[in-house]
Amino acid sequence: MTRRGKVFLVDDEPELRRALERLLRAEGLDVVGYGSAAEFLAALSDDDVGCAVLDVAMPGLDGLQLQQRLASSRARLAIVFLTGHGDIPMSVQAVKAGAVDFLTKPVRSADLLRAVHAALEQAGAQQSMAQATAGLRSRYEQLTPREREVFGHVIAGRLNKVIAARLGTSEQTVKVHRGRVMEKLGVGSVADLVRAAQQLGVEPAP
Amino acid sequence: MNALTTIWLFIAAACLTLAAIHVQVWLRRRDAGGNAAFALLAVSVAAVAFIEVREFQARTTAEYGRWLWWYQLPIWSGILAIVVFVRLYLRAGRAWLGWTAVGLRSVALVIGLFSSPGINFREIVALEQITLFGETVAVARGVPNPWLAVAHLALLALLLFVASATQDLWRAGERRRAVTIGGSLFIFVAAGTVLAIGYFWGWWTFPSFLTPMFLVVVLAMAYELGLDLLRSAQLAADLSTKDAVLQGTERKLALAADAASAGLWSVERPSGRLWATPRALSMFGLTEDREHHVDEMLLAIHPDDRKRVREFVDGAVRMDHGSVVEYRVLRADGDIRWIASRGGAQAGEPHSRDSLMGVTIDITERKRAEDETARQRVQLEHLSRVATLSELSGALAHELNQPLAIIMSNAEAAQRLLERPVPDLAEIREILGDIVDADERAGEVIQRLRVLLKRGAPKRDPLAVNEVVQGVQQFMRADLLRRGVSVECSLASGLPPVSADRVAIEQVLINVIGNACDAMAGNLPGDRGLTIATRAEVGRVEVCISDTGAGLPAMPERVFEPFYTTKAEGLGMGLAISRSIVENHGGRLWAEPHAGRGATFRIDLPTMAVAE
């Protein structure tokens, strides 16, 4: 289980916000409520992780506009929308833009909690994925330029003999470089190596 | 019997006949005092003539004296009759002179009655026989009674009185009467006075007779009175002609009224006797076969309206500002008819001041049409309200959903809290409080919806305009939010209440605000500002709704035309009905374009004090 994120609740209706806060808190979640999009954006920091429960219809910035702003921020938030009346085009737009769920009020607590948990999980997964990528990257940075060259050819699926010919070196030397790369990146197979390259965004050598 | 006696007796008989005629007149018309006085004079003259005949024929001084004693009575009554006649009939002469003459003659009468042979002589010494008109006539010679001067003073006063009356008549332009009556009276009294003075004071031996002179006066008076009788007869003839004409006019009037489906009536006050054309009678279920009383008419009127009509009938309304009363009549067959009566007392006619007359029309059809129009208007307003609400339905669903969502989430939170080993009861209490509040909020929305959807007769209640504006704003909150419209309110404090139907005014505000929102649909989000302001004017309260939208067409009045719409789904009735509602409240609704973009709609309602 990844580290549990916060739930950010944005709704202009104080009574409803209070009720939802109670419900989520009773579930043992860490909840912060905001009365408007602006208030929420002002309080948000880059390393925030969690679930944003947004009311669609709000004075000022509405839920969908807020979603766009959040997409451009560095905080990792999965979004659950709440709306007064189910509006299909709006929900399609919201989900396309990455929302986890689109719920109509009055929402059953089971539905809300399921969506919130899913969102938290998604945010957590993104968070751990990001963390894993960051570790891999620091290891990658320890590779020598020669090792990075060999890495590029390996993930292109070339044999040691071919790589040695390309680099104008011996097959043995390539073998050694290859062993070092796998050691440094902490992978045990070529398949893992390919996945790591994808994660790092390293392109196979031409 | 000879000529003199015959003439004298003939005169007496003629006078008695005239007296009889005028007594008859007086008996029929007690106010004809002139006729009574004339009759008295005529009787007096008859008596004078009779006594004079007796005197002429007297053989002894005693006989003569006896008749001379009686003579005083008709003389007294004749003078009284002349004075009364002149005063009552001619309305002329100095009253004090007349009454002085009567008074002096009365004194002379009293003295004369207690002396023998009367006021004229102390004693009759001898009778002389003279010949007059071929007849032997007795003339008395005696010692004059000094008291006779009183009687002669009376005659003098009478002479002056008659002279003053003649002068009065002459000046008043009644020259014929002055000549006939005044002149004859004057000559008679003057001649009589001279004759009497000369005879009784013994200046000459000539009988004192008054009959012929009296006769002249009687004839002159008879002539005048006869003219009056003739005039009366003429008037009576005229009247009967006019009566016939009047009846004809009445028939024509009734016919005309009938043609106009109107009934004519008049009520005599205070007797309450009713005259009415057959149509008027039939409106009250009455028939022509007998006379009716106004109470029978009132009895046919609906009990709820009776008091009003009674006041109308009793009220001192003058015809020139005749008033109208509308009321219901219950027919024998249970049918209810609406009747309007217009009428009043006749002005300026002394004889008809106490009668109320007027016209009555059956207005049942008009009332039905009015009722139908009012019913249709209410129906139309209701339909438009339903249409408006259906446009708002999304927002209204939200308004209802919101409290339901609050209740649901709170309830489920409470359920979870209760599952804990040690539930936080304080929080649960708070939750329950919030649930109650949310429930009330939902109830209010439903209540408001129900009122708006209800098809009720419009009422007039004292209404605080600000409160209605706030209520509508709350009601439309979700809709305004959904349309991205931000509202700024500037409500004046201390506004006087207006007299209005709350639902109708809410409907107007919803329509006008909705219209303003539609006008701003083309603006960018965040640029849809609506201002609602209230303020007090003299005797009125104004609500201004300003938008920043597309503005008005070239002719702003067009937006109030039915079926004028810029929306694909709009009926175009909202503003038209809104205006009709406001005007029905005695107010105005109009639109003013802004110099830049947008428009202001103004709703102007009379305050309750003014509306009353």
C-alpha cells in the first residue's frame, strides 16, 4: 500500500461540504475543505498528493475549469467530480480530461468512498511510479558515456558481436559494459532493461 | 211692487247666487281666501239691498229705526270683506289702513248695536216720503249721532286703503285690475261715503242707498274672479292635453328603453311606491297587474347585495351625478341575473325632489364575459408560470437535490460514526441539526413550487418588495449559477409595502430576471453581471433589473408583445404576461436601453396606501 494522500474537497455549499467532510473523515480519511476554486488553488502546494472532490457548478471558476488548472500544476491529484444534475457531455469531457469518476448528487457514500479510494490509489500509484522513475534516473546518471552507448544498442536488440563491430571494440569488452549497466541499474534481465529504458525515456540506438 | 224694489231684490238675488258660487269654490280650495271674502261681500250686499228695500217701505220711524239698526251688520261685514279681499286676493294696499278701517267700523258697530236706532241717529224725528224712480220712498230725518264720526272715519280709512291698493296694483303693472276693482271700489266707497255723510248729517233729503254702488264693486270683482275661473278651466284643458302628450312620451320612452333592453322605473319617496316599465318589473320577477312597492323589488335582490341597493335607493343622489349600482337578482327559477341600475333624485323640481328615477339593465352577459376574461387571464398567467418553471426545472431540481445530498451524506456519516465503539455524540447531534435544516430548506423549495404551480385566484396582500426580490433570487440561485450570472443587489431600506399578489409578482421577477440572463448568454463567462435594485418613489416602489447583455430591439416596446421571442424554445409570452400582471396591479413595466450594452427593465408598483 502506497502512502495515503489527502482528500481535497471543493464545494461552494457550506452545508454540503461539511456533510461530505464528516463522511470522509468518518472513513478515516484526511480531508481539507475549500469553499471555492480560488481558495483551493491558493492553498495548494506542488508536493500535494491525493484526491480532489470537485463540485461542477460553482461561482467563479467551475469544476471543469479547475480541472484544467490542476492539470498544469505539479501536484499529483486524481479528480472526482460531483454534480447536481447528470450532464453527459460534461461528464465525458471530465473523464477524458482524466477524472476518476463523475458522480451525481445526492451521492451514496459507498459510491463516493469507492471513487475517492480509487482516486487516492491512482494518485498513490502515480506517486510511487514517479518515485521509482526518480531512483532509476539517479542510477542511470552513474553510467559512463560508453556504458550508455552499449545500453542503447542492447535495448535495440543487437547481439554483443554486432555491438562490438559497431563500436569498434571487442565482444568481451561489450560483455563487461553490459554487465556493468545491468548491475548499476539493478535489473536482472534484458526484458527488465527494456522496461527501465522505457521508464527513463531512453531511445534505442539507431 | 215697483221698479226700485224689483231692481233691489234682483240685485240681492244675483249677489246671493254669486256668493253661492264662490263659497263652492272656497269649499273646494280652502286656500282661495279671495273667493270667501267675495262671497261674504256678496252676501253683505244682498243683505244691504234687502234692508234698504225695507227702509224705503217703512211706515213709521220705529220700523225705519229697526231696519237701520240691522243695517249696521252688513255694512260692517262688507267693509271687512273688502279689506280681506284686497289683501288676500289682490295682495295690495297698506294693511294698517285696511285694519284701521275694519277696527273703526267695529268700534262703530259695537256702539251702534248698543244704541237705538243705531249709530246714525240719536233719534229719528220724522219720516219724509220722497219720490224716486216713480216710487214713494221713506227718508228719515233725525238728530245725528255724534259717534257717527267714527263710522265715517272708518269709511275714510277704507277709502285711503282702497286708494293705496289701486296705486299698488297700478305700479305692479296690473292696470286692468287697478281700473276694474281698484277704480270701482274707490268710486263706490267715495260715493257711499259722500251719500252717507250728507244723509245722516242731514245735509240733504235723499235716501242713503249703497246697493247700486256695491253692485258695481261686486260685478267688478265677479269679473276678475270669473276670469280666474276661466283661466283655471283653460289650464285644466291644457293639462289634460299635456297629460295625453306626457303619456305618449312615456310610452315612447318605455319603447325606446325596451329596444335598448333597459327598464325604466321611479320610486316615490318616502312612500316607496314603485312605477316601472314591464321590462323593469320582469327583471325583478314582478308583474304589471298591480301597483308595487320598492320593498318587493329589494326582496328579489341577492341578500348579499340588498344592503347596498337599499342605500342606493335611500341615498340622496341627484340625477345630474347619477350613480350606478350593480347587484344580483335571484329569480324564482333559481337563476341568478346581474342587474345594473343607474339613477338619482331629480334636481330642481320641487314636486319630484322626493322621487328616485332611473334605468335598469340586465348585465348578466357582460358579467359572464368579464368573469370569463378574468378566468382566462388567471389561466394564462398560470400557464405562463408553469412554462417559466419548466424552463427553470433544471435549476429547481438542483435546488431540491442539494438539501437531499446534504441529508444523505450527513445521515451516512452519522451511521459510520455510530459504528465506532465510542460514537462522538456531540458530532452526531450537530449532524442531526444540519439534517433538519436541510430538510426545511427542501420543504421551502417545494412549498414555493407548489404555490407557483397552484392555480389560485389572485389575492392582494401587503408585500415587502425587498423580501420578494430576495426570495426570487434565492429561488433562482442555482439557475443563475448554471448560467454563470453574477447578481449584485442594491435594495433600498424602509420601502413602503405594496398591495399585490405575491405569486404574481414573483412570476414577473422570475420572467424579467430570466430574460436578462438570456440576454447575457452571448457574453463571455465571468462577464454576465446582473444588478437588481429597489427604491422608493412618491407613492410607488420601483424594482430595476439591469443586465449587460445584448440589449433591446430598435423598438423596445416589441419585447412586451405576445409571441415576441429571440429564443428557439421560448413561447414569447413571459414579458407580455408580466406586463399584464403589473398593469393589473396598477403598476407599469417598461424597458430602457443602455447607452452601451444591456438594458434596464423597470417594474413600478403603487404603494399600498396609494392603491387603496
